[in-house]
Amino acid sequence: MTIAVIDYEMGNLRSVQKALERVGADAVVTRDPDVIMGAAAAVLPGVGAFGACMENLRRHGLSEPVRIFAASGRPFLGICVGMQILFEESEEFGPVRGLGILPGRIVRFAPDPSGKRKVPQMGWNALRIVRPAPHLAGLKDGVQVYFVHSYHPEPADPEIVATTTEYGVTFASAVWRDNVFATQFHPEKSQAAGLRILANFAEIAGETSAAAAAR
């Protein structure tokens, strides 16, 4: 059972791969559509600007494979900008169109006139679990995870929000719909909590793969 870490030159690919391997998963970094489509699960990391991520996906011919995989029912995980580009558009240097897999848009944190709240948010912050996704099993409300971002999602459907976080505003820090789970924070940098999320993801992938094989 292989988990594909999608390589479009915009993510902490090796860090994600190593974190998945640490929890016992077989993870491969790839931009080969055939390898991606043949995997039991897929992870879309992302760092940098929304528009650059979308351009690299197009340049490597990966936009459609990502859409198809996300619609396949197999476990799919988006991380940071890899979460953001699942939405319909971003206001970062835009508007810029996203993949449109999830409804909503990406917006920038409003400036803090006092200067106390820095943008980007860089560091640890708490998750409030508002919808108990299986990916969050074993985590307590208020668990700390690691963020690096200036923009955040505004989902059009509040039912997909799995966790929220406070940073001047309350924003969706993780979303979950069907087989798609995505985080604004970095599980691969979030120590024990992040490894628990990745272990849960790998377990879900194994269960989904076994169920498919039994049919």
C-alpha cells in the first residue's frame, strides 16, 4: 500500500515523506500521474504563493490527476497551500482560480493596528475540534499544532469545517469532506499531534485499500 506525496516543486516533500515513514507508511514522492493514480492514498503539500502552486500543477500536468484522485473515494490529504488550492479561488495576488474541489475562497488575515498580531502567523496555536473527523482520533480539543501562513480558507459550506483556530479571527484550520481531509497547519512539523494525524491518515488508507480489495 503506497501513499503518493505529489511533487509539483512547491512543498516540504521530503519532510512529509519522512513523517509518513515514521508512522509506518510506505510513502513515495512522485509527479508521475500513473503512480499517483495507482496509489492507495495521496498527499498534496504546499508552501509559497497560491498562484505559483497552481501554475506548477498545470505545468507538470497534475491539476486533473489531483481532481480525479480527490473524486475517487481514496484518502486524500492537503497540507497548508496544498489545502488552499483545493478551494475555488484565492485573493492572493488575485483573484486566482483554484482546483474547485472544495467550495469557498482563500483570504488574507486582516492587519492588526496594534501590531501585536503578526502576519504571517508563524508558530504554535490551538485547534478547536468542531467536527470529529477520523483523522483527529486520539487528539484532545486545544491540542497545539504548527502554522506558517498569511492566508486562510473561508469555506462556503460550514459543514466541512473540522477544526477552527483563533488568530485575531476564528478561521477553519482543518476541513473534511468525504475522503478529502486538509489542514492549514503542517502535521509534519507538529510533533506528536501531527504524527498522530498522519498515522490516522495511513490507517484510513489501509482500511480503504483493504475494503476495496475485498469487493
